[in-house]
Amino acid sequence: MNLMTNPLLSPSPLEYHLLPFATITDEHVMPAFEEGLAAHDKEIEAILAEDTPTWENTVEAFERSGAILDRACNYIYNIVGTDSTDKREAIVAEIGPALSAHENAIYQNQALYERIQAVTPPEDEGERLKTELLRRFTRAGIELDQAGKARLAEIDWELAQLDDRFSKTLNATTRDLAVEFTREELEGLSDTQVDSYRTEEGTYRIPLELPTVQSLQRELARHSSREKLYAASQQRGGEDNLVTALTMVKLRAERAHMLGYKTHADYVIEVETADDAAAARKLLADLAPSASANAAGEYKLLVDTADEPVTGADWPYWESKVKMRDYALDEAELKQYFPLDRVLRDGVFYAANRLYGITVTHRDDLHGNNPDTDVWEVKEEDGTGIGLIITDYFARPEKRGGAWMSSFNDQARLTGEKPVVVNVLSITKPSDGSMPLLTLDEVTTLFHEFGHALHGLLSDVKYPSFSGTNVPRDWVEFPSQINENWALDPAVLPHYARHVETGEVIPDRLVRAIADARLFGQGFATAEYLGAAIIDLAWHSLTPAEVESLSATPQAVEEFEHAALGSYGLSVDNLAPRYRTGYFQHIFAGGYSAGYYSYLWAEALDADGFSWFTDTGAAGLFDASPETVRQAGQKFRDLILSRGASKDYTAQFRALRGRDKDVTPLLKRRGLMGAV
């Protein structure tokens, strides 16, 4: 291939350097990746060749380096998540270990380490960057002897391969286990929903979502159909992924021990805002008994309500029935007020405009990586361009389940780069071309992922290392969870929640029903989440010796999970963790190992942080004057959204809130005031 014609080798000519997706083929990726590796090596060599180290010729040159490599990796890793093929997965399988080896070579380079040690940073952000870079070298084993460095590189190479293997197996089994139904078995779904699942063969196939509980379990009227879906969900990954997971746990434990840490959890959480693994475990241990008791009480109410035995497959269905009976919350009716386009334009974008003064405009002339995507330009109040967001909301067989935010370009003043971010959901696309109607959970997810997008879009830092969402995992969820709150704000909700056919604003009775039913189901939701977080920390709190005694058989893994849950006092009949080992994408192929607790840690920040927002207004922030709203939004933008990793997180929260975090608002929100 002629490298001169490869569009990944140079910055895109499109606005904001949006990749020219239509001209990029799979054949471009490996040549660009290999050229990127070579170019990055030469850039490192050039840094080391400078006679006298300075901040500019060392750290700033290092921050500028690797542009081709970043472009190729950002492209393929984003594409394989949303539009996976065997060929693309093979490319990623080849890239992962090579990239790991390349990064190890950089961060085990003694000359580069000493050069960075020698330079003097020019300002606060520079001082923080120097500290961060030196810590990367230490955590990559710069202080080990040559044998230790070689073994560490070997471990990282193996982990990169296993990460890819886990993901590929999960994706393949998720596709293969999509559940076939007859029309009669789909009783409870609307005709439009049913048609969305119809195959060319005339059967009906429902794809699986990432969590254990599938959203359609709330609607399917037949126990046998719910059970069929629920059982298939828990088969994903199979024994292959159990073997892969245990191998990864062993290697992570060995690596942590080599670097001087007791466990992988201690290694990971050292750089999180929780500071140490004991703090994360304490959070889970404090909440688990109360969540368990609340969930057990909810289950008893479901059993008393149902006219059939209630299993884990039935819990969501009967929960929705209780909400309808006791709180007049009809979830099928509620969906009629949540058409996707209105929620997005008149809810998500409207709230951001009121808070931060930004506008989001559809760009018909720019195109994303798939026909289902849309490209939007984000601008300041004065019309200055901020960046682009690509929205990719519809499920398709080649997209992994779940929802996430990622980026193609990160903001940095040093490079002049502006952000291009992507929001991904997995909403079923109606076969008749109509606008999808969202559940309340999907509405919340839409706001949540846009909160991540705002974190990337509104970044205003000098150095790429600190840009946007390049922050600890227990901080990265803080802005996104703050943004969820605007979904039900008294002024935002009626602005977008309008009946799909009549345009009628959501009636007060439904708004009251949402509020009244808010706490019911929190026991299940909290216990389900805690179960997954406990399993994560249990695996990653093992020492190398403890891991050696474990087996990867399904029975052994189930016993390990059960024992871990029991040790925290979390044991509820018919309630499975949100994720189990074989399909726990977050921790075995998603960068969240020993960090799944972070959603709850960030929610404590969110609940307390949002109480600051409401303190600035009346019943809700948007009942305040437009000036008050903008002032509050600007303060949050200045202290949190724009800072990325360039400032101390605890100090920034304290500057926002006027004090350190208080968990009381979180306990009230989840109905767990007796937990601590």
C-alpha cells in the first residue's frame, strides 16, 4: 500500500480534524499503526538527542509525540466497539500486545526518565504533569532490575492478549446467544417492538444487553419468556472467559507484587481519588447490609403481589407492576412521552445550553463512521467552535452492548487540538422508521453519557495527558452522574417530555408518580450494583498465593462469587449481581479492574455536588433566574468540567462545595440512611 494515500497518516483536512471515515478502510489501519510506532520511536530518540534537557524539548516534546499512533489507535478501538468484524477484531488482537510492548519500552527507558526528572516545570499544570509522568515510570517498573523489567513487559503483553480474548469471546457469545422467540412468546410487547425483532426467516430474535437483567424482562408477560432471556444472559462468556479471567487475575496479582503492592486493588486504587483499596472496601461494606435488607423487603412485596412464583427472571416485571399499582407509574405509558429526538434536542442539549451557554447544531455535511450516526457541532455563546460530538444510539449485531463515551480527538492547547467525542447507546431501532420511545432508564443514560461528552468537550487544559476524561475512574463518573439530574429537573422535564402523537406535555400525575416511585426498587438496584463491585474487588484483592489455589470451573467461580457476596453481608434470594465474572466486560476488557466501585464513589460526589446546585435555586435549579443558572453552570464548568486532570480533585470539589464530600445526600437518594 502507498503510505502517501493512507488517510490515518496525517491530520484530517475536515473541520476539527474529524476523520474522513468514508475514505478509511481496514487495510489502512496496520500500516498506519506500524508507521506510528516507528515515528514515535524516532520522536523519543530526538528528545534524548537534545544536549541540554529543558521543559520544552523534553516534556512538551513528549506530550506532542505519537500523533500518528494515537490517530490509528483511536480509530480502530472506537470502530471495533461499534462496528466489529472478524477482520477488525484480528487487527486489534495484533495491535494490543505490540502497543503494550511499545509503551513498556517508553516507560522503562532510564534515559528518558532521568531527563524528565532533571527539568523544571514552568507552572502549576506543569508541576502536576511532571509528577504524573514520573509516577507512570515508577508504576511501569523503572526501578526494577533488567529481569524484573523483562517479566513485567511479558505480563503486560500477555494481559493485552487476554483482554482482547475476553472481549472477543464475550462479543461472539453475546451474538450467538441472541434469543429466538415466537410471536406468542413476546406477549406484553407492542406490535412496533415485536416488528423490530423480526428476522428474515420470520422468527423473532432479541439481542442480549450487557448487564445480567435484560430490559425486556420488565415487559414480557410470560414467565417462560423472561426466564429464557435471563438464562441466556448469564451464559455469556462461557467457561473460556472464566479461564481467561482467572489467568488475568493471576497476572495482575503477580504484577502488583513485583511493584511492591499487596494486591492489584492496592496498585490500582493508589491513583484513584479513594486513595487506597481499604476506603473502597469500606464504602461497599457500609452499604451492603442495608441494601440487602431493602432488596429483601422489596422482593417480599413482589411475592405478595404476584400470582406466580417470583424468580430473578421475574423481579423486574413484578417491580413494574407494583409501581403501576402503588404509585400509578405506568412505564408503557411513560415511554410515550420520551421520543428520542425530543429527549436529545429539547432535554439533553437544552439543559446544557441553559447551564453552560453552549449550542449543539446538527451538521448534515459531516458524517460519522456508520449511517446510523449523526455529527453535531458544539459552540460557545459567541459562536466560537468548541468541538464535535458523534451520536451513535442504535443497537446492531456488530455493536457490543451497553452505553459509553469515547473520543477520536482530545482537546489540548499545546497541540491546538479541539475535541471530537462520541456517545454510544444500544437502543432498538423501530423497523417502521418511527422515532424510538425511551424508557426512563434510557433517558437517564442519554443524559449520563452526554455528561461524559461535556467533560471531553469543555476541557480547557494545556497538556494532552490531562485532557477531558483522562482522570481517575472514581472521578470520571462525577460529571456524568451530575448531568443525570437534569433529566427530571422541574423545568427541563416538561420542556422535552411531550407525547409522541399529540405533543401533550407530560401530565403532573406521571411526574408525581415518578417522584413517588423513586425509592422503590433502590434496594434491588443498589444490591445488584454492589454485587458486581464486590466481585470485582474480591478478585483483585487476592495475593499471588491466594490466586494459585483457585479453579476456573463454573462451579468454583460461582462458589467464589457467592462467598465474596456473603462476606459483605450481601445475600438476597433471586437477585444476581449486575455483572458476573464470565461477562464482566468492565473489569476484564474495559479498564475498570478493581475500579467498578467507582460509580458509587462518584455518586456520593454527585449527590452532594448536586445539592449545591439546588441550593443556588428554588425547588429546582431551573426555577431560578437565567443569570443564576448560568453562574452556577459556569462555576461547575470552570472548577470541574474544564480542568480534566490538571488540578487536585479533592481541592476542586472543596472549591465547588465549600467543604469535603458528605455521603448523607447519597444515602437519602438511595433510601439507605440506616446504612452508616
